Amino acid sequence: MLEYRYPIAGTVPLRAAGETMDLERLGSLPASRLSFVRSLVRQMARQRWQISTARFDLDEQGHGVAIYRLQTPQGRYHGVIFSQQLADDQRSDRVIAQAWDVTFGVIEGDVDDALLEQMAANVPLQEAGRQHPRLLVLSRANRSLRNFAHFVESLSAGQQPDPAWLTRVGYLYRTTAVYGNGKFGIADFVRLQDNPDFHRPFSAQMLAVYLLRHFSIEQVEHIARCQAPEQAVPMATELRRYLGIGNSTGLGMAPFLINHPQLIQQWVTCRETALALALGQTPDEERRQRLIALTRRAMRHLDQTVTEDAEQGERNAAVVAALPEVIAWLEEVPLEETLWPQLAAWSARTLPLEAQELVNTLLIELYPEQVDPLEDQMGIEERLELTPDMPLVRLKQLIETHYDWALAEDFEAPESRYWFWYRSAEKEEPRLGVRGREPGAEKELSLAIAPRVHHTHGVLSEFLEANPRALVVEFLIAHPRHKDIVRRIQTMAETPYGEIRANLWHRDMKPMHLLRTKLSFFGAGRFDPKSDRWVRITLFQGAPLVEEINAEPRDLAEVDDWSFPLEPEGIMHAPRQEVGETS
């Protein structure tokens, strides 16, 4: 069986899986310091990665090619970005789109003329192109039209853009897919396993997004200079930092959480270990004041976060309303050795879920020396293994012990069988349908683990009655269709956090919780659902700039302190206009 690494978490036990792996709780997680964007920025700063402009051939409208060179202590890479004119009727965040404002990728090694020509012919085609095997990441993005126009207009007039535009929509570009791991002919996942620069999960993809953020700043300033060479000004440093990159994503992200249970186990284990490590520390006055300051900042950030989704708006408002209670509690309770466990217990009794997990996230933030080493344990080699010689009665015991949450569901009830998952014919993307009302149930995807386990347990129990001494292999010879789920049960029974404890068929299941779970580990902020099936988020808002990473950091702690960014104050800008967003 696969061996898992469980870091020692002091005297505080990790939370029970029944609590941690509840879907609504997972869907309440904010990004933490272990998120992939934070981890990447720390790595860049610690190792002094150097980013420089190798080529910047853009016309007056900002269309053309930009190439950024990344030099690390271990290797050299290039981010290659193609910007093109895009008609408004072609601009879409849907996965079926055929054209985008920019397409880009990260190449391992150098880019000569022949490679650039090959990329220019294929990268803009995305899935339809013949992509180069040295391409580590392939992606595309569209402009936020009103933000982009406002920034160009303001900078070309010699004024700073209004920060409120970035508070409303935190980016100039939003990606609609960031592909890695061998998709469409690009470098396979194995190529990065032993790469010291990108061995952590999704680190190469996050670098591509970070380079797009830098390009968005340089591009908008370039267009402004072209429009008014004598009058244009560069963007203020505070605004540059406040600028992020958006992402628009839908149900296509959900299967990852189900199909990679060992990786999810590792992510959640590291986060829960980080929390246990923090709770096990002896508090001091400096860290108490630091926690109060972080709580105030998070409260202001959430108060400034704008969403058109009524439910998410209510959740944000509930957290903002709860955080003054947290501050008052911290100011009033004596500084005792068990202050942090007291805080966690009080918040679990008193606060809404999102506020509870925010408090946990801020506690993790207090102890970088203890927590940050966990970032090297976020990856794992996944392998579900079958144990054919296991007594079948033992498998039955594993199910009843570790999957009791699945057995408790009544799958004959209509509300427990409401949804079915299928794959669209258009782009092979996952979709949700209502069972009995919408077509496609005959092509259902086997994403819902609970009903599969429930069914296997029933068939297994009947087989055991007739064959009480049977082995797993004998059961599978008689019922071969259960092989995959048996392999999963045998492997994952050793792990507490691999399975999301929810019935993904249930009428009350919220797919948005699945999306937010994964996005929180990416490092997403400004969570803004546009329906119950797709969402816009912002990455790298508040992060250090390329020039700050390139410089010798005077204090790594300052470079890393950019969670929950706030709207910059004191920036002289053009008169405030109506702030909005279009597709």
C-alpha cells in the first residue's frame, strides 16, 4: 500500500475527517499561506528568480508578441505571450470559445526563431493546435473590457486609474483555462516530477498566471504611451500590486477532486497539520496583536469584496459581522498557554462556517517557520492499489468503518438521486443534469462515490452470505464491475481526508462548494459565483511585483505578507465614474 507522510503536529490532534471533509466546510475555505500562489512567490523570493523582458513587440493597440525570460538557480524558462485583435462577438469565457485576447505558455529552455514560429502558429489555436513538447503550460485569457479601457484612458491622460475599479473587478485579464500535465501535446507531468523549480502541484501553471499579470501591467502602460507619448504616466506601484489576474471556471474543475483522492488527502492533511501546529504553539502578546491586525485586514477585505451572487454576498456579510466579535474576544481573554485552542473551540461554537475557517487560516499565518516546510509535502505520487487476497469480510468491515457516511444515505429517496453527472459532446466537459427530466443519464459519469460504495456494499454482503470465507479476488471474479471502487476503498481506507463526505447526487448538493475547495488551494480571492455552476475569482492580487522579486528582498516576511489585499488609499486619480464589468 502507498505510504503517506503525516507530519507531527505537536500535542494538538488533527480534526476528525467527518468535520473536515464535510462539503459545505470545504466550500468555506479561504486561501491560506500553503496555497500554490503564496508558495510560488516565496520560492521566487527565496531563490531570487530573475524575470526579464526578452522581447516586447506590440503595436499601438497592444497586439503582438511579448517574451519574458525566467532564470532560476536551476534552469531557464520563457513565458511567450501572443496578443491579438478580438471582435466583441468572439469574446467568451465559455470553454467552447475559439479565440481569445491573449494566448500564452511557458517554455522550458530557450526560444529560437524556429520555435517561436511554431508557437505562433499553434498556441493561439489552443486545443486545436499542435503544441510543442517543451511547453510546460498552455493558457488563454480575455480582457476585462471596462477595466482595461479605464486604465488606458486614465494613464494616457496623465492620471492614475481609480482603485475602485480593481476593488469591483480585480484584474485586467481573466484566464479561462490553464493547461498542464501533458494536455494537447505539451510536456507530460513526469517531466516536472524531478524538476526542482516546479515539482510542487500546479507551480508551473501559477507561474504562467503571474507572468500574465506582469504583461497586463506592461501592455496597458504601453498602449497609454502610444496614445499620449508626452502625457502618459506609469501605473502607481500600489495599484500594480493591487492588480491581479482573474479566472473564470465551471464544473470542469469538479472531477479533479474526485479523481485524485490521494492528492486531495495530501493537501487537506498539510492544511490540517498546519492548523494543529499553530494551535499547539504558546501564544505571546506580539502574535496576539498580529492576529488582531490580520483579522481587521481580512474584515476590511471582505467588506470591500463585491459579488452579484446574493448567497455569497450574505456569506461575506455574515463573516464581516462576526469578525468584530473575534477581535473583542482576542482583546478580552487572558493570554494563556491554551489561548489558540480556546479561540478555535469558541469560534466552532459561535461563528458561521466561513468565519471559523477564516480564523483557522489566520492562525496558520502566525507561524511561518513551523508551517512553510509543509509546502514541500503537498504533492504525492498517486497509485490506487488492489489487495486481491484480502478476506472479503475485512473489506466489508472497512466500508462500514470508513464509509459509514455513504452507507447512511437512502439512495431510493428521490432527493438522493436528483442530479446526474455527464460529459458534454461539445467540449467533453462535465455537466449536471436532473435525473428523469433531462437527457443523458445513460451516459452518466461515475463521479458520485457514495452511491457506488453503497451499491458495492450491498452486492458484497449478499455474496458473503453465500461465501463467508471468500477473498476479494473471488468476489471480483463474480462481479468484475466493482473492481475500481474496491481498489479505491482498499487504498483510501488508510487515509482520513481523501474522500469528500457528500452525496454528489443529492438535490441539496452545491457544486460551487466543489469549485471553491480546489480554488482555495490554488490561492483564489474575491470568490464571485455567476451561477451555481461557474465562478470568477482573482489570483495574485496584492502579490509582490516582478521588480520586487528581482531585487534582493530586505525582509522575506514582508514579501510574503500580501493576503487579503485592501484598496489602496491616497492615490490621485481621475474623477470617480460608474464602476462595472462586461464579458
